[in-house]
Amino acid sequence: MSDAPQTYIGGQAVIEGVMMRAPTCLSIAVRRPDGNIVVREGPLRAKLLTSPMAKWPGIRGMIMLVESLSVGYGALRFSAEQQMNEAERKEAGESSSAVWLSMAFAIGLFMLLPQGLATGLGKLLGTSWDLTSPVFHAVTGGFKLLVFTTYISVISLVPEVRRVFQYHGAEHKTIFAYEMGVPLSVENVRNQSRLHPRCGTTFLVVVIAVSIVLGAGATPLLLPNAKGLSGQVLTFLLRLLLLPLIAAISYELQRISARYCTTGPLRVLLFPGFLFQKITTREPDDAQLEVAIAAMEVARARDEAASKLQSSEPDRLHVFESLEGVREAASRGFSPALAE
């Protein structure tokens, strides 16, 4: 086993595939219905990440959130297109409202509903919790955790979502093997844990905890007279406005936990996130591991050749019949002749 590599590579599960993101590039490997592995790779076009502000504590968390959402949506869209025929791709391309509908659904489910449930519980118990009370914000946070847990548990029963969760596990296992410096064989990757301290699921748990603290502190300070329906609306709007700050603080806390809490007694702080990862990750099969390894091999090869990449270079698409084909192409620097 060699020393752990210095280059940070993160990932994300997509539909029938995995995205891997290195500092200079990203790759998306997807298994098509015909069994072939299609890989899209190219330079990382993230102007905000190259700005000086991207290194400022606090600001960098907001920047990472914006860039991650943008890149992640693009990866999901690409992976979905690989499962479609031409007619289906055209129809999907004409729909531009899906993103906004998804955002509205998320806000309603994870922000409006918990606040409404907390208010309803107070009335049911015959206690009118003041909107500025820490108890109200703690109960709202508890309902957020309940809604989040219920949501991911229910969708995990859907076969298609369960497969995404398997690719999520494959992504974690591959990143662990990469960070340990072991050869990226299916056997080596299979033996790794599917629970990773830098997982986005863990990040969401941190976000909920931070939102409780900030909400309890900011509401009495900024909305000292919040009452009734108008107070409910103002409290909800304040939570929306606090989201960038919540993301910034949560990002810094997760960086600290990933750095200092992975071993020793502080590891107990990661336990809540690992519990949720047991739902959002599943044990992958070998074919899924091959896809995750392909994405990692391409990202690593591209990052090592970063000096040859230009931000204006178009993404390239490659189709392979096996993982061995991916490795061979990576070793040759992805000859244009291999592009689809």
C-alpha cells in the first residue's frame, strides 16, 4: 500500500453511474442499457472556484454549494440521457421547468412542512410556542430530521432509486480505495466501507443541526415580535435568507470533522451521519463497481494531465465495452480516435 494521494477527488452517484470530480476536471461514467460504459470527461469549468474568494472560510462554503448544485444537475441530466432513445432525449430537453419544480418541492417538504408540523404539535399539546422560542426551533429541527428520514426511507423502496443508492455505495468504496493508495481492482474496492465522512448525506445532517442553532439565535434578534400567520411567513422567509450562511458554516464544520474526527474518540461525532448513510448507500454489485472505478480512473488520469487541459476544451465522450478498455484509453491519454 502506498501513501495516500494528495489530490482530492470527490464524487456523486447518478442514474446508472458515478461522477468523479478532481480539482481540474470531472468525469461521468454511466452504464448504458446495452452494457457498454460511456464516459464523458473534460476540464472543470468552475470560475467561482478559481477566484480568490473560493479560499476564504465561510465564503467558500457558499461557492461550493452553488457549483456543486450546478455540476451535479448536469451530471444527473447526462446520465438520464444515456438511458433514453433519441425521441426521449428530445422530449426531456424541451422541459425546462423540472429544476424549479424540484426546488419548490424540496423547500415545501424540508422547510415549510416541518415548520407547520411544529406549529400543529404545539396547538395539539395546548401550548402556543413563541416563534422566537428555542423550543420551537428545536421541535422544527426534529421534524426536519423526521421528514428527511421518512423521505429517504420511502424512496429507497423504489427499485430505480435503490440502484442509485448502490452506485452511491460504489462511489464511496472507490474513493476510499483511491485515498488508501491501493490498486483500483474490483476486489480491492469491494472490500472498502460504503460509509464516508465527507458524504453529502452527512452534510445534510450538519445543515439541519446548524439551522436549529441559527434559527433559534436569529429569529428573536431579527424578528422579536413575530406572531401569528405573518410571523410564520416572516420566520420562513428568514430561514430561506439564512440558507447561504447555514451552508457556509456547515461546510466548515464538515471539513473539520473529516479532518479530525475520522479516527479516535471524536469519531463518535460522525455517527449520526453514518446512520443516514446506511439508508442512502447500498452494497453495489461488481458491475456497478466497474463503473465507479472507470469514473475514478478517468478523473485521475485527466487531473495528472492538468497542464494539457484548457477551460475552453469541449467535453469528450467515449464508449467502452469493459473497464480494461477505459484503463487502456486512460494510459494513452484518450486519443481523439476513441471519441464517439
